[in-house]
Amino acid sequence: MSTETAVTGPVIDQDPTIAVGSRVLPSRYFLAPLAGYTHLAFRRVIRELGGVGLATTDLVQASTLLSGRKKALELIETSPEDRPLSIQIFSGRVHELVEAAAWLADHGFEGIDINMGCPMAKVNSQGGGARLMCDTDGACETVSRVVAAVDVPVTVKMRLGWDRDQLTAPALARAFEQEGVAAITIHGRTRSQGFTGEVDHEGIRQTVEAVESIPVVGNGDVRSPGDAFAMRRSTGCAAVAIGRGAMLDPWLFVRIGRELAGEPSDWNPNVDAQIAFLKRHFALMVQQHQEYSCILFRKFAAWYGVRLGIPEDLEDRLRRFESYEEFDSIVDQVRQRHGTRQGEIATALIKVPNGPVERW
Ligand SMILES: Cc1cc2nc3c(=O)[nH]c(=O)nc-3n(C[C@H](O)[C@H](O)[C@H](O)COP(=O)(O)O)c2cc1C
């Protein structure tokens, strides 16, 4: 239960921690999964800044995990610093989800999250992701069997429903609670909206009101501490999950912590801190992927380029470098040539599927 001090400003909780089943999480502000971005290296580097209550892996296809595919094992790779962590799985086949969840629990993972929000055709066509929200009985059967198979908390991440005419989230949330789900994360859009349109706080609020006592985690378009507190206040959600906002500004959790402590949050980390973050992100990636990191890191070039205001030619080098030595030389240049370009860090830097949602 939260006690608000004012109509605007931070939401001050009597207890800043939050229980999700048997787990007690240190903060109510979570990192939402962004497949391809929030891998181990990013989770670790952002956790080092502080304030992340929970992180969740990319969605992992249950069947690929069960067959021990390298890609699936890479996605669940973690380290002692990468805590608290939930592993997100998806499948349209109940027995695969059950077996994958049991395997994860047996291997010491502390939380299982079932994906019911993914809008991608390749996931939905197998009956997984948001498609599960269209079949209330099937979805309940699925979560009930997963919950029964493991002794760790099971959570569900979903959308408001498939489309405007099928807003099933409140009914499903209530049913899932009865089946023993420990928390629900709700992205305040329908599947057919994809990533367009405004996040519907009212829809999230209806889901919050539908459950008896489990935490509902609000999600969608939180880019600032003010957005996070507004989400809490207007929906009554117990926690907030932040995806793209945390990529665009990894200091967002720190800012939220500062507002909660009554400090100004509009400060900016100095350039040294930002370059240290860039170097640490790459170094942690190298720990997991070695030389292949030179390719994996390219995806972040545009984002670091704008964040540090480096000239285009330098950003271009960050997009093409092939060795650790080249990375070090780029960083030396970044130190000297940062701040030469002004630019907004646009949400568009994180690619979302576009075009007609049916073809994703
Ligand atoms: C590139 C990208 C990848 C995503 N991957 C996942 C995923 O693996 N699992 C999941 O539940 N949601 C995934 N999402 C959805 C986000 O977790 C989140 O619900 C959505 O982006 C809205 O929140 P935000 O505005 O804070 O990003 C992804 C979103 C994006 C943009």
C-alpha cells in the first residue's frame, strides 16, 4: 500500500521493497525485457548504477531451452551480480512451458515469467505470446500447470488484450491469481496496437482492481521519474517496469531513487561517468561473447553516439569496429570529441517492428 505525499511528485511507499510470492525485491522499479538489448551485459551494467528492483531475460522459446540450443542457453546466462532475475519463457504448447519451467527451477533460477504479450507473428502463430490471451480457459490451464510444476514464483507479462474488442487482461489477471500466479506485468496496449498509440492507464487500473492482492506491475512509455510516479498514481499499480526508457536513459532508476530521497533528479552524469558506462557495458559483453562482442555492440552505436554527442564519423567507427584495440582507440577519441553534436535521444533508436501488425 502506498501513501502519497502530494498529487504530483514521488509516490512514497511505506515499504519500498515488494514481495512477489516468496521473493522480496529491493525496489518497485523494474527493468522490462527488451529482446536484443537487455542481455546479461546490459543488465549488469545498469544494475551497477543502482535502483533496479528486478530484471527479466528476453523471451526464450521453451522448446529451444529444452533441446539445449546455444542461443537459448546464452539468453539465460547470468551471474551472481545479475539478481534478482526472472527468466521469461514462451510457447503455445503447455507441456513445453511446464517442462521448461521445471528445468529452470531445478537449475536454481528464482522466478519464471510467462510471456503473454509478444505481438510477433512467429510467436503468435504457434499459439504463444499475446495469442494466449484469446483463450481464457487455455491460458488458465497453462498457468495452473506451470505453477504446479515449480516451487518458485511464477509471473505473467501480458497486454491489455488482443484488440479493443477483446480486453481480457482484467479477467485473466483475476483468474491467474486464483491459479497461484505471484504477479502480473501489464503493458497498457493491445496486441493490435503494437507499439503505437498511447498507453492506456485506465486499462491497467482495471487490471489492478480485478485482482485481490497480488502486485500488478504497470508498463509502457515510462521515460522519466514523473512518468513512473504518474503510472503508479493513476493506475494504483504496485510497481513499474521500464523498458525503452531505461535504454534511453540508464540513469532513470537512479533518478527515481533521487526523487524518492527528496533530491533533484534532473542532474546529468558527467561525461566521464557516461564513458565509463560505455566501457563497462562493452567489457561485460566481452566476458560473455569475447570477440563477437565487436559485432553485438554495433547495435548500441547510434544510441551512444547521440548520448555522448560524438561526430558522425566517430559513431560510424563505433558501428564498424572489429577489434578490442579499435574499440579502445574509439573511446580515446570519444573523450576528446564528445559534445560536438546536440541531439535528442529518440525512442526511435530502439527499433520496434513496424508496418501492419498482422505481418510482424
Ligand atoms: C525491441 C523490443 C524488444 C522487446 N522484447 C520483449 C521481450 O522479450 N519480452 C517481453 O515480455 N516484452 C518485450 N518487449 C516489450 C517491453 O518489455 C515493454 O512491454 C514495451 O516496450 C513497453 O514498455 P516501454 O515503453 O517501457 O518500453 C520488447 C519491446 C521492444 C521495443
